[in-house]
Amino acid sequence: MTDEERKALQEESFQIVKETIDAFFNEGAFEEIYEDAGKSMLILFTVIEKIGEFIYSKTAGERNEKRASYTKKKK
């Protein structure tokens, strides 16, 4: 991979992370979180992973209820 390709990939990754964080919070939240993370993409990826785990845990009950409604035996 050339330096130009590596830089392009880094910029693309940066934009994806920025859009993801701004989508979960609000527009402009990325800059504040990025600063708080010490401008570390590794830490930001960890933040996104934790956000995903949090959302998954909060929606687990809803998924289970929907699943149960489809498998409930009729009387």
C-alpha cells in the first residue's frame, strides 16, 4: 500500500467514525468526543463499539418480546 492509499484509507475511516458519532449524538459532537479521546482513532473505535453494545443491550428485551409473539402458542 502506498502512502497516498494509506492516507486515503485513514481519511475515509475518519469520516465514517465522524458520521457515526454525529448520528448517535448530534451534529458536531464528534469534535468534542475526538478531543476528549486524545485525538486517538483507536479510542474512538472503542467508543463506537461500546455504543453498539449499549444499544444492543437496550433493544434485547424488545427483540425477545417480538420473537415471543411469533412463537406463542394459540389457545
